[in-house]
Amino acid sequence: MPYSVILHIAGETSVAGEIEDLPKPTDNIIVVMHPRQKDGKDLHYIDQNVVKVIWPLAKLSFIEILESAEEEKIIGFVRD
């Protein structure tokens, strides 16, 4: 199940995309599919046809993990 994430890169605009697995403590890189700006626009420094980008984790300040559409459908509680 891919995770939708927002990467916060030091000195750059935030990047939205999808990742297959969450990074482990031993990982040095993160592979992001369909990288784009948070508003869906193309990143000016990445070619239009690129589908995957590898970023070194050392360049990231932090990673936000967004909830998926499936998680939004889950009912937290039921009230009678």
C-alpha cells in the first residue's frame, strides 16, 4: 500500500508524492513516485516525464504522512 507523503527539503519547496514503504532507521535514501508540489504543479527542477526520484534522507527536515482515502472511510465511532 503506497503512502502519500509531503517531504520538507531543507532550502526548497515541499514535495508531495507517494512512497511504497516508510523509511527504516537504517535507510539513507527515500524513493518518491510522482513528485510534485503540494498544489499538484510540476517541480521546476525535475523533468516533466520523471515518475520516480531518489532523495537522500540527510537533505530532509521531516516527512509528513497523509491519510489515505481508505482511512477516511473508516468510521471511528457509532452513536445511536
